Amino acid sequence: MSWLEQLVQRSRRLLQARAQRHLPPRPRVAVVTDSAAALPAEWVAQPDIADWLRIVPMPVMISGQIYGDGMDDVRAALLMGLAEGKEIKTSRPSPGLFQRTYAELEGLGFDAIVSVHISAELSGTVEAAGLAAAGVGIPVEVVDTRTVAMCQGFAVIAAVLAAQTGAEAREVADRARAAARASDVVFYVPSLEQLRRGGRVGAAAGFLGSLLAIKPLLGVRDGAIVPLERIRTAAKAQTRLQQLAIRRIEQLEYSPQLAVHYFGNEAEAQELARQMSAHVGDPVLVTPVPSVLAAHTGLGVLAVVIGPELPGAS
């Protein structure tokens, strides 16, 4: 059974259990996130999930034209823009967009909202969500996951599954934070140029100096992108990426959820996922980097996300 099928079945069992206990059909707590969470579209589209979750798109600007991540045909435009070296920027969602999203959920009868977001070290999204929270009539707890991509996505999934059990907002938020802390990411970028342009290199700048031709392996620590190793060739970097991920898995006392991210290089990602699946015994989720992140990582990025244990697994 695939990772996605396990999650879908888990949600359905939770909802069936609620129905058998004659609990109200609508959940008390809704979950909101942003498009940096890299959630697989197939999971988000499930009716059992769509009722509980809202994803606020993060803007991507390509040569001055604004696209909504996940809403417009931004992926094709971004692929072309990166290939042609166009000016590419990103921005946080506006507080007004968050407030409209929260107000919609309030109008649907939710009692509270848990809003789970990309690290405040990488984006102003948490701040925008906090500003919007004061404008609605139900409590909104904003969670800074201190991470990004499917590390953030695993936190969102944990929050949704907790909400489906009827958990209160504080517990839903605590589950999200725990899942984020239990997740780790190692990623490879063929070039540091996009990260440098976007100011996301951070601590990596001093470590890497002017050696922009190297193939860096990076991670996320304390909410920021940090350097892990400097590799001279792409082939060696991809091999080392896999080795670091396997080392992390071997340190765990459980079989984690795994995801592989890519942008413009799906065949490489599928092969990496096939190799990694041997270390967890399950298929590995393969999903593209969200456009708002690909704008900074550039073409050819590969990432392995080591997540928490599948909720409900024994």
C-alpha cells in the first residue's frame, strides 16, 4: 500500500469513528497552511481532507508578472523563466488573503483555526497570518514550523489528522509542531545562484564563499537554510545526498515517512525515490518543489525529506 493510500485510509477511519460516536459532522478545528508545504495534490483533493484544510497561495513574480502558486500556470512560466535567467521574486501572502480565508472558515461553523506555516526565517508568512488572526471572531493559533516543504507538509498532515479526531486547537497545534520537529530535509542544488539572488543562502554564504561552481548539500536548522557539505560534481553530490538521508533513517527507531522533491528533473527524482524506498519498505512520495520554493532553489534541485512515523502506525 502506498504512502498516500495509507494516509487516505487513516483519515477515513477517523471520520468513521466520529460518526459511530455520533459526534457533530463538522470538525471543531480547521487547518490552514501556505503553498510552501508541498502537499501532494492527490491528498489535498480528497473530499475527507478538503473539508478540513485550506491552502493559501504564495505569490511568485516573474519579470514583474505576479502568479499565485498553485492557482495559475506558474510552474510552466517558472520553468521558462529560470531557463532564460529572468528576474524572479517571491512574496508572502497578504494579511487580507489570510483574513478572508479565516472568515470563510468561521462562516462555515468552525470553532477555531490552526494555521501552520513556513519558517519565519525564510518568509514573512507567519507575521501575515498573525496580523490576520486578530480580524476574525474565532481563535486562530499560528504555528511557525521552523521548516519548509514536506517537513512543513508532514506538520500539516498531523494537524489535519488530529483535527479529524475532534482534538482541541491546542492539541492540533502541538501535533503539528511535534511532526515538524521530527522531520528533516537534505537537498542538493546544481547552482547557488538563485538562493544567492533571493537572499536565502544565509549561513551558507560564509561557508561557501565565492565557490559558486561547487555542488552544495544543504539542510534546514533552526528555521534557516544551512550548508552541510561541499561537493565538486553533480554525480557525487547526488550520491552523498542519498548517503546522508540513509544515515538519518538508520538513527531512527521507527520507519519514517519519506518524500523526494524535484523541479525540472522528475526522472532523477523517481530513481532516487526507488533507491530510498528500500530503506523504509514502502513507496516514497515523489512531489515537485512548490513554485515559491523552486524560485529560490532553481532547476535541478533534489531533496529528501525524512518525516515522522505515519500517524496511527504501530
